[in-house]
Amino acid sequence: MTPARPKEGSPSAPPKRAARVALLDVADSPVGRWLLALRDLEARVLLTVPGLEALRAEWAPDVLVLVRPTAETLRALLRPDASGEVVLLTDDDTLDSAGVHAVLAGSPPPNALRCTLLAAARHHQEHQALRATELLQARLLGLASQLGALSSPEAVAERALEGALDALAAPGTGALLAVRAGSGAPLTLTGSGRFSRVETELDVPAEVVEQLHAAIGLGGQVARDGLALTIGLSGTAEVAGALYLERSELPPSAHDLCAMFARLVGQAISNAVLFRQSTVDALTGLYSREFGLHRLNQTLALGARHGQATSVLVLDVDHFKRVNDTHGHAGGDVVLTALGALLLDSLRAGDFATRLGGEELLVVLPHTEEAGAMIVGERLRRLVASWRGQHAGEELQITVSIGVACAYPPERLAHELLGRADDALYAAKGGGRNRVVCAGG
């Protein structure tokens, strides 16, 4: 005959153990007071990690609740041999959002409490993952907005790489952005970390080059090789490229955001390429005639509004026909390319230069009166006269004649100002060339 089992609550029945919860709450938040008020629950609130460790060894709690733990605390408590479940609560969580309020209605047994707290932990993890995704998306969209304001493809590439390192890569990561800005354009490399000095593909490890070329033009495609991440980018204007990060700890769930970012970078570079094509003279690197005259009109209008003078220099290469006749048009192109580079390297911030046509160039000097413009003109004249170039084994040397004119408020008509500068230029040529003449002076 099988003996009858003792009824629960009889003297011989094993005592029912309440769920044990240990709370580490350095900041003394309301969570501790809330747990201590629950029925059928043994709770201990600790203020230090050593105190929690001692209680854990002696008391064997079922659940650890950590409020705003530091990384050092987590490393100390989340050991492989540790027993009990762990719930993390951060500043972003309330009791309601964590789901712990579900135990308030009654006095659940230990298993029910454990399930509730585990559900809270899962909710917390999902909440943190969602928040991390939202923050990453906001950062990438903010970066894309910055890229859209840049007009130089090189500036876009540099800022995009800097932003990608900050948002997508592990600290100290080497990264490389390869871009082909248009059909037939060379592949340009922008590097960081151990790739910061690369100039050609020969400076890059072969396996990295292979991964870059496999992704170039595949806009939005994300490939992972261990910790290395390669993202293809493409845009309009036949722009193509790829971003390589040698170490990225992003989870696969973030790859869609990486793809979105790559498409935005490709479009920003495309817009910069189209802007350059429409505003910059391909040979000299100076503004095109149409855009340069537009900028001149804007500058004159601002000068008239704020009571500031605007000066212009019109430069013309002396005996340029002789250069073409002697060295061919290719030699003339060498001269114009060098002249454009000299101007870009020597002008002050805020000044700008334009190719008006042929060998005639325009320099605009905002906030500059005649005396200052004459100084700038003479400096440019000497700089050009000292230049020496090479073409087909022969030396190239040129001089320029410069006409100077100044507009004082309220003058704001570009064609009148340029007309006076042209008159001064003809006077410089008539006076023997290789000289600077000021209109009316």
C-alpha cells in the first residue's frame, strides 16, 4: 500500500521557498524599495559589487537585478560559472517599460517571478537594440545631410570616411574609400589608420584591393569577411566605389543601415561631380565663365549692400599664339593648366578665379580697394614670370599682362567693371606687356 503524501502545509511537507532576488543599486533608485515591498519574495539590496558577490556565494539568489551597471560591473558579475538569472535596467527603462510591474497583482511562485523578470530582460535587450538602431540611423542621416552640403567630390569622400569610421567601425580601425567619379575617371583612394598614406592600389594589400573591386558599383551591397566589412556604393553621373572597414562590430541587423548610408554617399559624390562639371573649367580648374560671372554679380551686390569695395584683375597670357605655334596646342594646354594651379594656390580665402575664355582669366577680390588689388596683381605677375614648365622636352616660360579695376558702392554692374578692367589690360599690353595697369590710374 502506497503511503499517502503529506498535504502541503502539514508539518512534514517541505517548506515553500520564496523567490530570491538580489538587487545591485548603487544609485538607490525606486526599484529597490519596490522589490522589498513585494510579498512572497525575498529581496536583498546591495550598494557595492563586493557585497553582492559575497551575498551571491552565501545566499544563491534566483535573480540578479542590476540597475545602471557599468561595463566593469558586468564583467565582474556575468561569469560563465555564475548561477541565477540576470536582469539589466538602465536609465532609459521604467518599471512599466521593463514589464516588471506584472508581479504586483499577486504573489507569484518563484518560477512565475523568474519568467516575468526574464521577459523584462528580453524586453530590455530588444529596447536597447532598437534604440541603438535608431541612434545609428539618426547619425548616418545627419552625416548624409552634411555630405549633401559639400561641393567637392574629394571633400565628400574625406568626410564620408571620417563619419563611417565614427559610426560603423571599431576604434582604431583602418579604413579605405575607393571612388571612381565618372566614366573613365581614375580610381581615387581616401584612407585612414594604416591606410592613411595610400596613393595608388599598389600601396594596398592585394586581398583588400580584391574586396574593393568586388564591391565597386554594387550600390548597397554589404559583404563581411570576419570582422572586415565592405560596402559597395554607386550613384548617378557614373559614380561608383566601395568602402572597406577592417574591423566592424556591427550586427548583421545593421547591414540595411550600412546599405542606406552607401547609397547616400554615392549620391552625394554624384551631386558634387555634377556641380563640378557645371561650374569648373576642366582645363584650368578655375570657375567656368558662366558660373564665375554669376559669382561676380553676387559679390558686387553684397559689396553694394555692405558698403565694401570689390576689385577685379583681368589676366591675359602674353604672346599666347606664339606658345601654340611653337609647342602646339598641347603645350598651350600645359601653360593654361599651370596658370590655373598657380592662381588656386596663391589666392586668399574668399578670392576666386574664372577662365573667361581662351587665355584670358579673371580674379575677383572681395573687400579690396585699388591699392590692395595692385599689390595682388603685381605679386601674381612676378609669380607667373618665375614659373618654368616642360613640354616634349622643351622649357616653357610665359608672362602675363594684368588690368585692374575697382567697384565702389553703390556700383554693382559687372559688365561696366569688367569693361574698365579690359581697358586697363589693353593699356598694359600697349605699354610693353608683363605689367599691371589700374583703370583710370
